[in-house]
Amino acid sequence: MSLLVTAALVFVTFREGQLPAPPAADPKAHAAALMAAMTASEFAKVEADFDDKMKAALPPGRLATAWASLRAQLGAFKQCGGDVRVRTIADKTMVITPCEFDRGKVDVQFAFDAGGRIAGLAIRPAASPYALPAYANPSSYTESEVTFGAPEWTLPGTLTVPAGAGPFPAIVLVHGSGPNDRDETIGPNKPFKDLALGLASRGIAVLRYDKRTKVYPAKMAAGVAATVKEETVDDAVAALAFVRTQPRIDPARVFVLGHSLGGMLVPRIAGADPKLTGAIVMAGAARPLERAVLEQTTYLANADGTVTPDEQKAIEDAQKLVEAVAALKPDTPGSTPVAFAPASYWLDLRGYDPPSAAQSVKAPMLVLQGERDYQVTMEEFARWKAALTGRSDVTFHSYPALNHLFLPGTGKALSAEYDQPSHVAEPVVADIAAWIKAPRS
């Protein structure tokens, strides 16, 4: 389940419950019928197939709101079908259906149990082939698959290490919101893979890993009092500890980079790891999450000058979220659902001010921002600068042509831009590498 929507793309991702298996009927036909109902706004037909966990996760009306939000982001629905994929895991079946909208493409994933009930539902950016960025030199690094973390939350990742004896400085990449993979894949783009290969080509080892909410969706969904500690911070700290034990890596030069939600949580990660050599905030969110949801939804709805009924409903639902979070009491049961996260999640973040919290971070910091970013804005970047002004060990860079993923573009940034194949701009990679390798007393 996606616990946040401020990450690289404001996509709605639903609770996956348990992962899928062969239902009694043909799973492709079942998924096609459900897609037909969704695109016809007959959401009750879809909800009627939910298992008990899905009914609890998505009460009546929530699916309609999510679909309206998706249309507000990507425009009018065009078609579904084509390369429909089926995967069987244990006693569940997942059917992945590509769908196209005016301003982008997504994969709609239904998870069916053995009786044909919907045990999970997710809407994610469509996957596309990846090409190496020009600044990656495959002969200058090697990659290996690794696992780390506590036994109950072991995570898979990729460790990219420069060629040579080392020891090399290393950096851990911490994702934005949602059940991200290790590459932070959004459509055809893989920002974390770009960073890993680009930095390793410049002599810096990189660990990137699949997020806990991607590896353990059902287990996370069952948590009664989840917060960002369980979702992000604990695993980032475990990743940093793991990197320090690896051959050819200098344990005295280990850094962390957080993007979006990960950037917002850099102060908490740094507070939990006093050995940290330095921290990079990359488009770090600074406004309250619920406020960001409202403002992003409003921005996208108004981008073409016309607010459709679907877009207006998405704005109204986002406003209701702001009000619902404000109405939470300290003694509200943590498991109480509030939109796409439990009450515990919202209460944990309520009052958290990342730039102010960063004042307590003792490690040097680098703060990066794309000036065309509508998800984490230049106003938020200004708040980081204001909070950390006067610190000689904090460096700031902003990039006029870059968006939230640090991909180049022109004009008004829109979510459809993430569907165009691109790479993290080379100056960003160069600035990060130079900052990591700079002499420190």
C-alpha cells in the first residue's frame, strides 16, 4: 500500500493485501470485466468482489475517489488492454493490465484469491525499457545483489562498487513515497539507477534497495500503528550499517541521500545514525503531507485552465483529507484508517518540520532542488535555506530546467512528463560526487 503521495509521481496505489493466485474463473477475463466496470464508473461492481481485507482498506466510495484523482492527474481515459500479464504467487494470481490516458500510461494490478475475490489492487506507472545514461561507464564498476536488515524485514538491493581496491566512499539512496523499487522506477525512468551508475562511474559506491512497502505489502498493510519509522527510517539505518561492513568501502565515509519523502526524513535518519558522514536532501518535502496532497491535486487540475468535474471532486477529497488530519486527536486509535494511511502515520508527522529538525543534524548536508518541481516547490527549498542559513557545512544547489525527478524539461511541469524517457541530469550527478569527495576536516 502507498502510504504517501508526495513522491516522484502522485499516483494512487492501493493496499495489495495478500499477493494473488488462480481464481475460479479466467483471471484475464475477470480483470477485463473489472476494468470495464471501473472505466464506466460502476465502482460498486468492483467493490462487490473485494475480500474482507480489501473492504476494510477501501470502504465504499474510496475507489471512486481514487479513480477521479487518477483522471485529474492523467486526463481522460482512452483504453485498456494489449499486453495483459498474469503472474501466480503461492495461491494467488496477479493480473496486470496496461491502461492509457491522455497524459500518461499506468498498469492496473488486480490480485485474486483462489475464489476469485479481489485480494489486492494497485495502480502504478507503466514499466518501460531502460537505457544507460551517457555518463555511466559500465567498465568502471560492478554490481552485486545483496540482502540486509532484520530477519522479519529482510530487503533485497543492489550494491554498485567502483572498480579497484578502494576503500571507496559510499552512499545509500532512500526513496520517495509509495512502494518503490530500488531504482525508484517511474514509467521509463529510473532515477536511483541513474544515480547509482553515475556515481559509481565517479568512484563512489552506492546501495539502492526495494522499499519495505514493496517487499512486504500485506505485512505492512496489517500493521496497526505504522509510521515513517517502520516505512522508511529503520530500513535506511539498517542499510547504512550494512554498507559499513562491506569490502572495499570506507566505513568512515558513508553518506545518505533521501529523495522527496526520503529527503523529508533525512533529519530523522541522521538522528538515528550518529556515524553518518553526510546527508543529501534531494527535493525534500517541507510542507505537511496532507497539504501537499491538496496543493498538488489543485495544481494538476488547473494546469490546462479548465477544472473538470472529476478534477473538482479530487480537489474536494484532498480538502477533506486536510480536515480529517486536523481533526485527529492524540488518543485516536493508531489503526484508524485516514485516506491511504492509518491515523498513527498522520499523528507521527503532524507538527514535524523537516527544515527545523535539520538544524540538529550534526553531519554536513547538501540540499538539491529542481526549479520546475511542482511536487516539492521552490518555496520549500527556500525554507531549507532559511533554516540552515549560516552553516558553513551546508551547500545548496537548484537547477532551473529540472523537475521533481531531476530530469530536464521545459515549460510548465506536468505528471505526463514522467512518461518521457530521460535521465537524471549529469550536473546533478557531478555535484553530488564532488560534494562527497570534497576534503573534510
